[in-house]
Amino acid sequence: MNATEARHEAHKIPAELPDRISVEAVLNEHTALVQSAVIGRAVTRNEEVAARCDIIILDTLPSSSTGKVPKHRLFEVARDQSMQQA
């Protein structure tokens, strides 16, 4: 799945502010995707919320010893990616 396809899939979610589990469920329906994890981002008071996704594609997702994806590690990865793009 490329970033354009992922964005298209994310826009199929029927809600203004979908929860991350709903977004993950839609993304995981794509046959080329093995696993997804979604994190939110802070929105300032005056910022208009739009249906927008920043897609980061990883070869593997970080996981704990129980197999869960630690969200704090995803925040670190997203922060590092945005710093590299700036």
C-alpha cells in the first residue's frame, strides 16, 4: 500500500473525528497491509480539524513483549520522521 492508497482508505471512515480503532480497522482491510497502528496528534484551539492523515510506512511496527504496539514509540517515530522532513 502506498501513501496515496492509505489516505484514500482512511477517507472511507464515516465520521468527522473517527477514533483510532476505526481507522486501523479500515486500513487493515487492505490486502497489501499486514498491520497498522494509528496515533492522534494535538490540535490547537484555533486550528481547523480536517480529514487528514500523515502516513508513515515502516517495515515493522515496534512491539512490546506481549505483542502490543506501544503508542509512545509511535509518537517517537512520528516525531523523528517530521524532524527529518523539516
